[in-house]
Amino acid sequence: MFVRDTNTRSSLSRRDFVRATGLGMAALAAGAARGPQPVFGGRPQDGLLVRGGTIVTAEDRFRGDVRVRGEKIVEVGPGLAPAGERVIDAEGTLVLPGGIDPHAHLTQAEGGPEKYRFADDLTSGSEAALAGGITTIGNMTVPGQGQTVFDALERDARFVGEKAIADIVLHPVLLDPSELGLQQIRELADAGHTTIKIFMVIASFDQYLREYVRVMRMAGQTGILSLVHCEDPAIIAEATHRLVAAGKSSLRYYPGSRPLSCEVIATQRAIAYCEITGAPIYVVHLSAAEPLRICRDAQGQGLPVYVETRPIYLHFTEEQYEQADGPLYVGQPPLRTPEDVEALWAGMKDGSIHTLGTDHVGWSKAQKMDPSLSIEELRPGVPNLQEMFPMLYSEGVVRGRISLQRFVEIIAANPAKLLGLYPRKGTIAVGSDADLALWNPDETRKIELADLRSRSGFSLFEGWEVTGWPRMTIRRGAVVYEDGEIKARPGPGQVLSCGPTQSL
Ligand SMILES: [Zn+2]
């Protein structure tokens, strides 16, 4: 039986986590109250026939039709005859698998201080995702004060039942490695969890290193993928201390507080743990050329090292922090140089980067621009669920940096495999969930706040002109987004039960 751990170490780690990441402030509030039972509303339509589009998967690209019954794809091919279902004319559109954002923050423990509440929750986050061609979101599930990993999972499952429209993968966030023995790890795997999130950036990481490594080994043995935040807390502490002592504590100096060496050393160590344990690791939000080179070398040696990057590192550089609105761009790690941006695009092209995750945090503009923030007190993360894949399509596919096939691999097939969901998710095939995103590949438009569904009230991408835009999104057979409108109410999103992580 699982025993709740409420010792000092647990709360120490949690404080470290809050200090180091700026996330989970609200999670410091009291544990989850028991709310109403999940309400699952909304029904897939009786059937759909998506006709005449260009179907693109990671393996294939052809003109054809997709027939949907209930939540599933039942037929794929050219010239399917209508059989009384709703016919969707997909002429001139790309029919893609529903996108998967493997990394977002849309939940918090109830009752936290107002100033640390995200503007987005699972409803507005789902709406933004669906409007951006995403049907599945991986959500970081952070334990609140006195909560175990299992308490937090139960809490977020309830939120999903009440609020989500997209399907949700819950990533258990491990703040106290002593919580998990082999039996608990097996319990997680049996309950359909295929990941565990580890923060090397928290100050207590080194203190409990032996236990973290033990958890990674056991995770690997049970088909669970360790998601690792690779930044070194000692380097951050020292660099921050020196800047503050020199009177440079404003966010203008943010990059200097987390120098590249801090990501490099942590990435090297994470790979060493992968090597020693044999457990697969997934480096979240990799930001620069050098850590990518290190990961690519490890991959070349046959180590199961998977890499996620993030839109802000593909589209912006550290000069942004010198602008008046610089604080809006604060994420962990910081933005890097133009050379790093090019290296990341090259990594997406050559396959050493496997996924793109938003690390979406729905802070409001006022929260991000709060003058009390400094390099010691952050609100990291940005809203970008809706913009992520249109930006990747426009800047990546349209500009010829990645192929359309690679695009589909990054947005759907790779995350589905790593999360143990393939081929239920991540492809267009008979028997797969009918998660489809219909894209107008030639539509050129300006990203405008009025079109965005996040409640954060700002976008780093406002004013960017993009080519390619999702026109319709179908989640498990239900049209949930069409021509600018959300067609579903909160509730029908599901917590996905995942199988073991699959290697790429
Ligand atoms: Zn994150």
C-alpha cells in the first residue's frame, strides 16, 4: 500500500521546486478538496466522411478519404462512397493526425494565492490547442502541499473530467524521489502513466541524487520515460548571486543568470544516468546547439536519449530581453543566440530533435510584466498552444527548413510513440482514434489576439504573418473546432491510458 510522505524532506523539495521553477506556487496551498464527480458530456457524431483531402502521416502522403464511425477511423482510401454520414469536403486541405503537445501546464492545486493563478485552465488550454490543430496535451501534474504523486494525479483526473476538451496525458511530477519504490512505479505504469518528470534544477536534486537515479532505473524497467529538466541549480545560484550583488537583478539580465554551461552540464549528467541505468530519458525544452550536440552524440552511441525543444527557442533570440517587453519572453532555459536557433532547426531536420512542446503556462500579460519580478523571482513560461504548430508549419515547412513528413512526425507520430499512444494516436489508420486536423496549407494570415483562445491576453507571436492554418479539428470523431469556432463544451476530454514508451 502506498504511504503518504509528509516529512520535512518532502516539503523541502517542494519549496526548492517552487523557488527553482517559479511554477506550482498555487500548489503550495492546501491539498485537493473532493469535488463533484467527473461529467463527461458531448458525443461523437454518428459518422463523418472526410473527402478529397491530402492525407499525410509520418510514413505516407496521398489523396484520399477518411471514414469515421464513433470515435474511430474505420476506412482510409481513395473514392470512399458516402453512406449517410456528414461529408466534409477536404478538397485543397491537408488532412493530418491530430497534433500532440507533449508538455504544458494547465492545472494547479486549488486555493493558491491569486497572484500565482494561471489565466488558462484545461478549458481555455483545450480550446487554444484544438484551434491550433492539437487534440492531445501532455499536462504536468504537480503535487500540492502534502500531496503525493498519486493525490495529484487524482486531482488532475477530476479537473480533466470537468474541464478538458482535448485528450490529456498526465505527467506525474516527482518532487520527492523517496515517494516511489518499485511497487509505486509499477502502480503508475499499471494505471496508464508512461512518464515521470524529474527536475534537475531543484536545489535538492543533488542531495537525493542516489534516489533519483534509482527511480530512473525502475522507471526504465517498467516502460516509463523519464522527462528531465536539465539545468544545474548551483550554477544558477552562483550566477544569480553575482548579478544581484552587482545590482543587475532585473529581467534584462536573465540570460546571464542561467548561462549555457548550466544546461550543458545537466544534460551531460542526465545522459550519464541514462547510460548507467539503461533507462530512456527525454530532455525537455532543450534550447541550444551545445546540449543538442551532446544529445546527438549519445544517440549516435545508441543511447535512448530523446529531445524536445520549444517554439520560443526556434523563433526568438536573447536580444528580446533588452526590449521593454522582455519579461514576456522569460522561460527556462533563457533564449539563446541566432546560431543556436539555426542548430535547433537543423536538429529538427536531421531527427535528433524528436518533439516540440509548448511548455505552455497561461500567465496573463500583467503577471509576466509584474515589476516585482527579477532574476530571483520568475514567472517562467508563455502561452503558445494555439500558435505552436502554425508557426512550425509556416517557419519550418513553408520556408523549406523541414519536410511536411518530418512536420507530421514531430507534431504527431513521435510524441504518440514516446507517450505509448501509437498507433491509437499520432497517425491516420484504420482502428486509430479519429483525431484529425484539417489544414489550409495556403492560407496566409496575421496572428491576431482576437483569434486566440488562451485567456492570457497576449501572444509573443502577435503580428507574425504565417502561411498554413488549421481549419477544422476532429477529436475522437467529434468536430470540436471549425472555422474559428469551438464546437464542444468542457468535459469530453479524457485522461489517456498510455502503454509503455516506444523507442524511436
Ligand atoms: Zn514545463
